[in-house]
Amino acid sequence: MLTIRRGTTPTIRLGVSIDISDESKWPIVNLAIRDMAGTNIVVGRDAMQLTANSNGGADLAARLTQEQTLVLVPGAARLQVRARTANGDAVSTAQYGFEVRGIIEDGEI
């Protein structure tokens, strides 16, 4: 299971079953994160790497900042990828659960 510690800069890597790597076909791609307190973080296409994979889908890598992880509340959280085509069709992955863990010294380092 994925674990994110507050105040760190993790890179979230995951694969999706649709090739959303071509920006001309899929101009909007978002990785959304929500913690148990309802805090939302959205990482857009401009802050992630998308590459086509050999399974006909795409691999995504999104690096979070300290500022982003510090707003998360320790406990259960979930993430989801959503994308929209240039024609306006929208798709999403399932929601995936993960855990947010605390740190001793709060704030950016």
C-alpha cells in the first residue's frame, strides 16, 4: 500500500489502462488526492510526466511538494486520475486508498 509522509516530496507513479500521454488528444489530465478531513490536492498535466506504455495505456509520475503534503491530515486518503479528451469526453480511474503518516517536526524543511 502506498504511504505518504507529510512534509516530504514523494513521486506518485501509477499506470492507467488508457493511453492519455498524447496532449493533443488528452489536454486535461488531473491526479486528485483527498484525505479523511476532505482536503483536496489536484496535480495537473503540467506538473506530471506521462508516457505511453507497452500495454496500450500510460504511465504517470507526479511529484508532490512539501507544501502539498503538509496540508494532508494523517490517516486514510485516496487518489484518482481523471482525464478529458479534446472532444470533451471524460474518463477516470477507480479510487485507490493509501495512508498519510505524520512527522515529528511540522513545516517545511
